[in-house]
Amino acid sequence: MSTLIWQQPADMPLGIATLSKLAFEGIDLAPLHSQLLDKYIFEPDNAAALMDLSTIEQLFGNEADGIARQSEALRCRQIYRSPCADETPGLRLLAFAAPGDVGNNTPLEFLLEGSGVALTTLYVVPGMELPPDIPPHDVAIVAACESDANRPVLTEIARLLSSWPKPVLNHPDRIAQLARERLHGLAKPVTGIAMPATVRIDRTTLSEIAAGRAALQAYLPDGAFPLIARPLGSHAGRGLQKIDDSEALARYLAERPERGFHISSFVDYRSPDGLYRKYRIVFIGGRPYACHMAIADQWMIYYLNAGMAESAAKKIEEERFMTAFDQEFARRHRSALTGLAERVGLDYFGIDCAQTGDGKLLLFEADVAMIVHLMDSPAVFPYKVPHMRKLFADFCALLKDRAARPQAERMDSVA
């Protein structure tokens, strides 16, 4: 591939989807990175270049530098357009987004791939007034995920929506209910779901538990070793660890600098063959869709570390999961999936889950920002292409349906 030359309008970055796909395909982004560094030096007010530089820095693992470049971009501009497949879009979507890392918002650029939907993103930044001119749009969506850092953003978006003139998907109050410590209570009444309680706990208290001066059950009612611990606000497995006893807890705290953590009881979800299976499912208008499954011999599974591409047997099983999802997995867990969608009450969200030995749906987490994409090689994973294309098409159909609703229904949706 010839060297990519960055030639974007000041309000239109290449975007997360384009840059992630290039990186995923093994394209060397270093030349593009150098171009953007030059623009950073000589065109410091080029907001789109700063946003792309932010994304590439994060793809390179330089999260702090990436977020710093994003902050500079947002001081220049808070509204950005994404490239659209059609010159004359069939629908205009406005996204309310939060500043932060590349996983901080719903992956809309991936979901809208190849569609005729024109996406404009408005970053709501605490302490910064909104731009005076909001672009025309047919429908809006709250893209910011639940996190401690995003709570002021979600609060501000909720205030804005009280008088917003267009239909809005994913009300921020509902997104806030997806916090790890709240999700258990939300899901507990649903038949067919298993989820251990998760609590927030400070470092001092955990140290007291590790030293035997405090009882674990006093803070985690169903708590017993082994535990799962992770720092507050962590994602993608950072700081996530299974802790077998109080001595292991002490060692964990000695290695971690954070002041607060989430803890929950570990549930062994191995299948009879000794392997672990983890599923990603998204809900669009209440209907569940399979995104992928990962199979590994370790409990901490991520798709990229499960060796799916290298195993014909694993791919056969994932293909069956995806192509027969409605007839098998979704039917088997119908009560759990339907009940969860109703309790969560969001137009779009995703879950990571597994199955327990007694046949329940084991819920790990729910979020609006889980990555959903079609970057995998169609030569290696041919079965994913039609399935993900349908998922994307149904997401766009949901947007069009919400945009077409009468005004009275629109106001009810943000009430």
C-alpha cells in the first residue's frame, strides 16, 4: 500500500474506525503519525489532525499523549463529522460523546460502516459551553459510556435532553445504571441470569481484609475467595486478577497503586470439556444479536488472546453460535435476554457473558461502548460478514424508525 497522505477537512478526521482497521490489517501507521506530528507543530489549530493524532497515539499504546492531543483538539472544536459512504445521506445522526480514550463512547463509526447515515459527533466537555450552532440532524444518540469520569458528562447531557427537539436514543440515566456495582441489582430479578454482586471498595479496607482484621463478608455479602478484583475505571483487563486467598490479596495490593477497586466472587464457568467460552451480544431495540464468541483454556478471555483464527474447531463452533443464534443460544436463554433488555431499557447496548454449569446466563458486564466491528479477515472468518452486515443494517433501521416517530413519542423517549 502506498503511503497514506492526510488530506482531511478541519472538522472531519479519518476517525477511529478507519485508523483501527488500518492498524488491524497490519498497515504501518508510522508515516501517517509523522505527518500528523508535523501538523501538530505547524498547524496547532487543525482539530481534525489532532483528533487523528490522538487516535494513533492510543493505538500505539500512548494513552496519556493521545488523550492530551484530544483535549487540545476539543479546545479548538467540539463538533466533528465522520466520513459518509453517500454524498446525499439518507439520515443525519448526532452523537453526544464524552472526551476520553478510544473506548469511551459507542463505536458508531463501526456500526455505520457502509451506510448512508451521516454521523456528526458533539463532544460534551465539563466546564465548556456547547457550540452555538448545533448541526441539523434527524435523530440523536447518547454515545458516552458509564464511568466515574463520564458522570458529569452524562448529567449535562440529561439536562440538555429535557428540551431537545429531536428524538434521542439511549437516555443517560439508563446508561448510568450499567455501573458494575449497580448492574447486579438491575439484573437480579431476571429469571435465568446469574451474576455475583460487585461492590466498590477502597484500598484501606481491602488491606484490612488481606490482613485478617476485617471480614470479607461484611463488604461483599456473598463474598468468598476466590475473588475477582480490578481497579475502578479499568477496562480491557488492566489490573484484573483472580485472587485465591488473603495472601494473594496482599500481593495484589502491593503491585497495584490504585486507591479504589471493584471486587466480586469468582464463578468458574468452565464447560465440561475444561474450556472457557465467553460471548459478546448486543441488543438493538431490545433484540439480541451475536457479535462473537471466544474459547480458551483460561478464564480471562479476550477475543484476540483466544487463538480463534488459528483453530478450525473454534471457528466452526463460533460459526454455529452466530449463524444459529436465534434458534439455539437466544432461544435457550430467551427469558434472561428478554428480561435483561427490559430491565436495562436502552435502545442499544452490549453484554459480555458466559453459561453456568446449571444452564444460566452468566453476566459479566453491560456497556454501550463495547467494540463491535467487521475488521476480521473475510478469508479467515467468512461467516461473520453476512451476520455483521445484518447487525449494522438493523442498527441503521432502528435509527430511521426512531427518527420517524411522532413528536409525542419522541418526547416520551427522553422523559
